[in-house]
Amino acid sequence: MIDAAPARLGILMLDTQFPRVPGDVGNPETWDFPVRYAVVPGATPRAVVCDDPEPFVQAFIAAGQDLIAQGCTGIATTCGFLALIRPRLAAALGVPVAASALEQAALIRAMLAPDRQLGILTISRPSLTPAHLAAADVPEDTAITGVEDSSFARSILENRTTLDVEAARAELVGAARGMVQASPQIGALLLECTNMVPYAPDIARATGLPVYSIYSYFNWFHESLAPATFPNR
């Protein structure tokens, strides 16, 4: 979004070439406020999700420092799996860091009725390790479904230049429905992957459940960086 106000939120981008459709965290038109981006060279989706983000930690820190020098007062990332390095980013950067949609899990669980639980939809269940869950304070017995065998996941993880939006919509809705049918006690859904945001309304309609994502997280986060102003009454 074009805005005269300075960008307070700096977003660290993976090194990608797949289409970032409206709603994707990496599309500036997604946001109702100005954001500033910085790409971390070499940090591809597969490197971060399926391999090890450790070799890129210093590059993430350097890119974050550059965004702060440009006036950003909060730093975020574009991959839920980066919850693993959030503590080091926060320590090195000295400003608040929102690294992963998973970091909302504790708050969402606290809002649910005692007989309800949180369900998480992730781009790769095999890659979402106990270490990732612990870093985001997500209990290991949380219901988690992966879409690693979908065309959506292949487009993202293989960093393709094409994305079949309608196929992705159907795949994610189907996965969400299947998870809720298998675990009817689920009372809310959380989308781990930042690229799932465009399909959140479809998932909510299909399941009848509230859907949380990086979009809900960053809007909340940004409100603290640039609080809304109201006319005097």
C-alpha cells in the first residue's frame, strides 16, 4: 500500500521467485499500512523449511539491522519455520521481532473453551520438529496437518515461478476439512505458512472455525508500532 507515513514494520524476506498473490505476506498490497522489505540472499524456502536455517542467521541479522537503520521499529519474517531463530534475532536486533504465525498459539489456546483445541496447518509436517514447536510454545500433542504432497507446497518449496491458485485453494480447504473431521474437538485453526493467507477466508467458510495466520499476527504487531489515532471527542 502506498502511504506517506514511514514504514515501522520491516519484513525479512526469503529468497524466492514464486508468485506472491494478494494476501501473501510478501505482497505489499496485502497490508493497510506501509512496510519495508529486505531479501536474505540464499535463504530459499527449501533451505529454511527442509534443511537448516542456521547458516543464514547472521544474514538475517544483518538484513534486520539495515531495516532498523531505515527507520523500522519492529522486525518480522516471511516463514513460520523461523520461529527457531527468533530469540537470536530479537537479542541481536534490540527491537521486537515477530518471526512466525506459530507464536500466536499460546494466546489462541487461552481463548478456547476447555474442551476445544488448536489445529495447525503447515506446509511440511515432517519438517516441523519438536524444536520448532518448543520455540513457539506449541504443545507437541497439538493437532497438526501438513500439505507437503500438494501442488501448493511444491510451488513454494521448489521455488517455482508458477502457482496454481485454484488448485492451492482446493488443496488447503481439503486439508483443513480433513483435519477437523479427524479431530472434531478443534476450535480454531492456525496457518503456519505465510503463503496460506490468501486462502484463509475459504478455509474459514469450509470449516466454520476462526482462522489465524501471519496476517492476523502482523496486524496486531503493527498496531503496537504505530498505534491508531482517534479524533478528540
